[in-house]
Amino acid sequence: MNRKSAYVTLAMTLAAEAPDLDVLWSMTGPTAALEFHRGWTHTLLGAPVMATATCGVVWLWHKWRSRKGAAKIAAPLRWGWLWGCALLASLSHIFLDYTNNYGVRPFAPFNPRWYEGSFVFIFEPLIFAALLAALVMPWLFGLADREIGVKKNLFPGRNWAIAMLAFIVLLWGYRAVEHHRAANDLMQHEWPGEVLRVSANPYPITPWKWHGVVETSTAYIAATVDTRTDTVTSDAVSDTFYKSAVTPAMAAAKQSHFGRVYLDWSQLPYVDEIGRMPLPGQPGVMATAVRFRDLRFNYGLAAQMAEQRDGSPPLSAIVYVDDKLRVVLVQMNGREETP
């Protein structure tokens, strides 16, 4: 691609990361972090904006280099080609985020629905290792070639890049098949009550182990699925989350700004009332604590570490409601926010 236009590698690298600029909104607090994460920058309408902004940055870089007298480039500068490649890179970001179980809303604002492939863990070590190998191995072989005087390759690493990308595509395909199989195992298993929907969520590395969540009319039931043996295991006590009646404090928490944002994002929300307790930082003030959880993420090592650190699983929150049914504090991911 760099032979078609200068700066393509730079533009594609920047455009591939540009959608995650939405993390800047998280500086204002947990509600904004949840509301704007994977927001408009991760949509089909936002991708051209990201590509255009990236080309603007490249233009500024080129102008700066020109003034410094260092703008010698090995290929012509074709802005149309550059913009098209940046757009492709920005769209690739949306697809990659789709592959895990957090999801994206690519058709917003016309269609606010979240879509998630749920066949790859949010950080997949096998994919990371493949991409790292594609970067490191050509460099190592290049060192060896220079030692023995082999002529330098103008495009080192191309074959490694192709091989590793092909490996990732095959891994995606295999994991997608196993994900479908895990969901089918959950549907075929006997559960107490009518099954409304099932969710199969990936573990890292192993494509055969899945965290399942089954929703019935009265409860959510967590389970572990092994697609090698088509077995589903679940503890009737610890893995069952009964749907309780909505208390006044729960209703107030759900109707708050944070509650609406959380329930708009969460695919498997479980809201329960913990009880009355001292407000953090104000021991003499009592409030009712309401917990928000998305049961898709209530599993694995990450959930265990979060439980030990914060007392809550990943992407969960505690909302404190006072006696006048006003939300006075929100805690999420180790951060606090006062409405």
C-alpha cells in the first residue's frame, strides 16, 4: 500500500486506533465512560470522520516535515488513496470490537441496537502472540541475514504478516463455530422453566470453554460449557440469580441517568438491592446500595480479581440511594461519581 501513496502505514495505524479517542469522555466519570465508550466513533457514520481527521493529522505532519526540509518521500502522495486506506482501517476497528462480547453499535443513531460476535475474548493472547510474531520474527531473521551478507529485502515481513493474518482469520472461524455449538448446547440442556434466551461468552486461549448464561422467566442461570464433550455444568445454588421484585430504591437507581445508561448498554442486566449501609466517605450517613451487573462478564480470572479488589465483578456498579430516593453516589471500576 505504501507504494501507492506515501504515509499509508502512518495513516492506517492512526485511523485504526482513532475510534478509541472516546476514552477521553471517561475522564468526566463512570457514567460518561459507559455512555460514550464505543459510541459514535465506532459507527459507520463515524468512520469517515475518523478517516478525514487522520488525513488532517497526516497533512499537518507532511507540512511540518516540508518546512524542516525533510519531506522526501519514496512514493507519490495521493490523498484519495490515503483517505480510502484510513477509512478501511477505521472500519476494521469496528469489526475487531464486534468479535468480543462487549459489542458495538455500528448503525447508530438510526439503529441503537448493540451487536456482539462473542467468539473472541476481549484480549485474546493467541491473536496478540501471532501479531507480535509478525513484527518480531522478520526483524530477527533480518539480523541473521545481515550477519551472512544476504541482500536486504525491500519489503521484509510480508510473508509473516500474511501467514499470521491468515491464522487469525482461521481462529475467528473456528471460534465462531464453537460459539454456535456452545449456544446450541445451552439451548438443548434441561433447565427449570422456559428458556427465553441464552448467551455464550468466550474464555481466552481455549476455544472449547464458554461461560453460558440462560435467562428464564424467573431467573438467570450461569453455566460452564465444554464443547469438546458437549457438557453443561451449573450449580443450582451459586449459579442461579433469581429475578426479584423491584423495590423503590431499585426503581430510583434504574431511573437515574446512570441507570438508564447502564440498562441501555447491558445485554444481561441483573439489578439487586444489597441493603442499607454507610455511604462511602461519610460513615454517619446511611443509604441503600443497589448493585448493577451484566452477567456476561461475571466469570473467569478477571471477575475473580475484580471481586477481590472492588468486591464486584467487571463492568458492575453500586448505586447509593438516600431515604428520599435520590441517587447520591455511583461507584464503578474503582471510581466514584456524585450525580
